[in-house]
Amino acid sequence: MMFEKNVTKVVQDCILDSGIQAKIVAQKINKPYSTLMREINPFDASAKLGAETLLEIMKVTHDIRPLQFMASEMGFNLETGNA
């Protein structure tokens, strides 16, 4: 069975691909490292990633793939540009 992408996996990829150690990301968003690791683990059903945390992760990593993924899941295309 092929692993289906979900928003948690996209967020995990966003952190792993950022070039910033996950411990540093956790520090910058004021979240304990172990908690962050659980929240971005797509196989941990008991830990949930909150919207505020998601926004902080995207700001720290400068990666909007989670936002693009969510827009796509809703049938929208996200156009990028400077706000």
C-alpha cells in the first residue's frame, strides 16, 4: 500500500528539508523538541499539530508547502508572491 501524503507529512518534510535542525526549529517556535517531533510524526495519531504551530513552522522554515498542500486538497491553487 502506498503512503498517502497528508498535511502532517508535508510539515515533517518542510522541517527535514529546511536545513535547520529540528531542535532549532522547536526552540524558535517555543515548543519542546519532543513535543514537536510527536506533532510532525504522521504515524502518531495521539499528537496533533495546531494551526498556530503550523504557521510558526512555515515562518521559521520559509516553506509554504503545507499551505500549498492544504489549498490543493480544497481544490485551489495557491499563487506565490510577496505579500
